[in-house]
Amino acid sequence: MATLRLHSLTATSEKIPTSPFVPSSRVLSASFHCNEKRVSRRMTINAVGGGAKYKGTQMREKQLSEMIEKKVTEAKQVCEGDETSDECRVAWDEVEEVSQAKANLRLRLEVEKKDPLESFCLENPETEECKVYDD
Amino acid sequence: MAVCPVYTTQSLNSTCSVSTPSKTHFSSHHNHLVFYRTSKRTSKRGGSSSCVITCSAGDSQTVVIGLAADSGCGKSTFMRRLTSVFGGAAEPPKGGNPDSNTLISDMTTVICLDDYHSLDRTGRKEKGVTALDPRANDFDLMYEQVKALKSGIAVDKPIYNHVSGLLDPPELIKPPKILVIEGLHPMFDERVRDLLDFSIYLDISNEVKFAWKIQRDMAERGHSLESIKASIEARKPDFDAFIDPQKQYADAVIEVLPTQLIPDDNEGKVLRVRLIMKEGVEHFSPVYLFDEGSTISWIPCGRKLTCSYPGIKFSYGPDTYFGHEVSVLEMDGQFDRLDELIYVESHLSNLSTKFYGEVTQQMLKHADFPGSNNGTGLFQTIVGLKIRDLYEQITASKTAAPLQATKA
């Protein structure tokens, strides 16, 4: 049926580039094989623990991912005419902003190992955002 | 007997702000009583109707640190290392706006300067300015609020929401012992610069920036090598014009470059990190290797210490940087084992550690943080200890002054 395989992203001697702003080499990925259908790596990070617990965080992750895709497309279109135009620079700046926001969220989940909404949801458990994301 | 003027604010359904008393009202002779009441009546996101009555002396002890870098406000690792040096974990304000960029621990509060954007995402698009452009930021407000916090007065600081791209209702920030302002422009405005007790600039070279952004973004749908490259290129003119020039004002610059240990390495995996420390900064004594003021080149790996490829290389020496005298400590390579780290620590001087092995201990505490095996983690940790030392010196000198005054 479904088998869970956990393996480290890093090979034995090779280390992932160590940037202060990106998750370290300890990221684990899990892949599910269920009837030959492969689930994306992004989703399965939650299975490892320290992932998004609340619906609100999950929504933000999704929203940011979609924005990245959308804004990259927009930037490419805007810059087709003139790469040095203000519009072009602003468009790529937006791409950078949302890419960084997504990375920060991911980093927070990795490093803090708890959901950023934790303290908010303790005081507001009834809101939509604080529904617990169940696997 | 000391008389303390009390400022009260009305709190209806709006957030209240406290006016700044002029510094001349207070002298260091007076005791200061702080009457402080907050009403946490709201659980609404972003809306706070708290009321603060503060009375503070002009010589309040908030130490202000500025940190400049181009990676959003998630310099989590640097901030976490810094707050960890003081003890305690930094967390977002409890119960407030979940998209707040602020981090608070016992001793420190970290403010993201993006909160001082005068234009939100839509506004910037309309005006055709990037977030890097000074025109997108309200330096008057930044100055007022940092000044207020430094004087011991709480402020209602706006929140820039990076998810929605909008400016959210403000959050209350109480004056901490140590205030860190991080972002793109901590040293851009001269008035803000003058408020900083210490400033750091994180200078990432283009090659390393490219390698890091590839690692950061390649997993995202929508991104490709081309889009990552295009984004960096497009932001470069504004970055060079507005952000980069700030490094001349920094007391410490952490420069991150590709390694020189591996010929033709373009993967950005092994890093060469330089800690450029300005000489003559009050309360700050640069770290040195072996002999202060001399020029040293040191490869610790050899008979006593075995390192794996590509090893570790240190250098230290005096230099000039934008016309200032500086001392530069440089590390190229990476740590693979604990004993390498402690060996290196034992040969560095002026670390401002409280006990032997404190740097190693701090690095181990956060071994899972990015940069823990190279100069970025090492120098961030060292800068954290230097800031602690600076804070203690400033605090000691401030408490000493009133005693002297009463003796006179």
C-alpha cells in the first residue's frame, strides 16, 4: 500500500550550502508511494513534524506559493518591453518580497518547530485560521 | 523630592499614543517611577486598545542596535543567536497580529524596518518605486519612534504585512533594554544613525547571493534559474544606490564571499567570511588573533588538529575601509567537528566571553541553524557577545553617573 520512506537530503560527505537564511542541511524529506502516485515534496514535510499545524499557516504558505508563481509570470510580461523600466524593477522586487516571505515562513517552521500562529490561536481558538490542519 | 509629570492618554476604540516629553524636564538626579497599566481587552487581531502611562527619565537605558541586510526581516538566525546570548527565546508579540514582524524576548525587541514603509505594495506599484527606494519609507516616523523607544517611551508602530502587502493597524511596542532595528535602511537617515549605539551591515557578495537565492527559491513553482537571476539583476541598481552605501557607516561589517580554498568553486557551499570591525568605536574592542594590530595568517589544521577538506584558514590584520581604520578577521572554510571549533576559539582574543568555551557553547546550542559550521555563524555569535559587552558597559556607565552626581 503506502510506504513511508524517510531519507536525508544530504549525501554522506556533501553539505548543502550553508546560508544563514535558508534551512540547514538537516531537512528531511519523506516520499509517499501510493499506487504509483507521487505526492509532492512540499506537502510531506508536514509529516516530519514542526510543520504547519493551523489552517491559517497552511493557507499562508499556499497563498505565498501562488503569489510567487503569479508574480514571476507578471514580471516576465512587464519586462518584455523594457528591462530597465520602473515597472520591470518593481515587478521583480515584488517577486523578491514574496519569495522572501515564503522562505521566512518556512524557516520559522523549521527553526522554531512550532506554528507561528500558536500564541494567536491560544487566545482565539474559534477563528477559521485556528482550525487544526489534520493530515 | 522629585516631581514626575504624568502623561495620560484616552483610550476609546483607537490605539493611544504617548507624547514625547522634552528631555530637559528630567535630570539624572530624579528617581523615576513608572506607572504602567495596559488593558488587554481585545482579542481582535491587530486591534489593541491599551493605554500606557509612562514617566521616564531622559537617560533611560535602551541600547539601540541597527542591522542592515537585504533578506527581509527573517534574519531569524542572527536574531536568534543574538537573543540567545542574552538568554531566552525571541518570539512574536503574543496574541497580536499574527503577521507581525516583531520579535520580543526578555531583554531584546527586534523591529523590522519594513514596518515603516510609507507605501504599501499597491502604492509602490503605482509610483514605480521598489521597497529599496527611500521614497517608499517614512524616515520621519522611524526617527520619532526609535527616539521615543530609546528614551523609554512606548510607541504604536505600524505593521507591514508581507503576505497581504498592506499596512496593518499598529501594535504597541514597549521600550526594551535592547532595541534592534533590522531591515534595508537602518543607517540611511542621519538622525536614525545617530541614535544607534552599534550598527552592523551584512554584506553578501553577488555570487553568494545568487547561490543562496537559488537554494531558497528553486523548490518553488514558478521560479527558475532565469527568474532568480532576473530578480537579482533588476533590484541591483536600487540596491547599489540606496542600500550598499550604508556599509561605510557600520561599526561592524560581516562580508560573505565565495571561498578561495577551492579553485573555481561557484557553488557557494564553502564560504569565506570577513568580520570588518571599526577601530575607535566606544564600548567596542575588536576581536583579534594572537597579536593585536599585526597581520596574521593562520591555518589551524596540522599536527594538533585534523580537518577534513577543504580545511580552515584564518587571517587577521589592520586595514582601512571607506577611510576608517579597521581590523579584519577572516575565516575561510568550515568546521566539521566540535574540537575544531573549540581549538579556534582558544586562539582568538577579545571575544568578550564570560567563560572559556562560550562561543563554542553558543554555536552548539544552535547547531541546527544555518551557518553553524562556518564563519557566518561564528561571527554572528561573536558579534552577539560584543553587543552584550557593549550593553553592559553602557548600562554600567549610566548607573555610575547619578551616583557621582549625588556625591558631588
